[in-house]
Amino acid sequence: MKGLLTGIGLSGVRVGILVLNSMSRFIVNPEDKLPEQNPKLPENEQYYSDDIAKNVPLLFLFLSAFVFLVPSLGVIFLGKMPSSDSSNFISNI
């Protein structure tokens, strides 16, 4: 039982990485623009335009809300297992 719940929790962490990666790319660079070369900089340095850079604070707001809400849901669902027939706890959900 402990192994199953641990596996579910760890897979949730891994899926969260995929979700956050996709979400951050969608928020910051939805049009999938490439970095631009600035003539004032050395030729190996490229930067994204200002319209992409202005989306970064919005990304931080979304990520902080996500990182706050997901563990909060986990804390809400914490509780004692029923004392009677605790072996069938998963099947009762």
C-alpha cells in the first residue's frame, strides 16, 4: 500500500515537470519566436525580443500559483485511514 502511494506521488512529480515545461513555453513564447542577433553584441550572443521578455513576470505568477496550489491540495487530502478494514482503503475511494 505504501509503495503504491509512493509511486503515485513520484509519478505526479514527474508529470508536473512536463506540465510546467509546456506551460512556461506557452506563456512566455506562444508564437515560438527564435532569438534575435543584436549588432551591438558579440556574434555568439542572442537574445529574445522585448515582447517575449515582458511575459516572464506573468510566468512567475503562474508558476508560483501552481507550486502553491498543488501541495495545498495534498495537505487537504491528508487524513487518517479508517480504522476498520484499512486494507480496502483504496478500493473504497
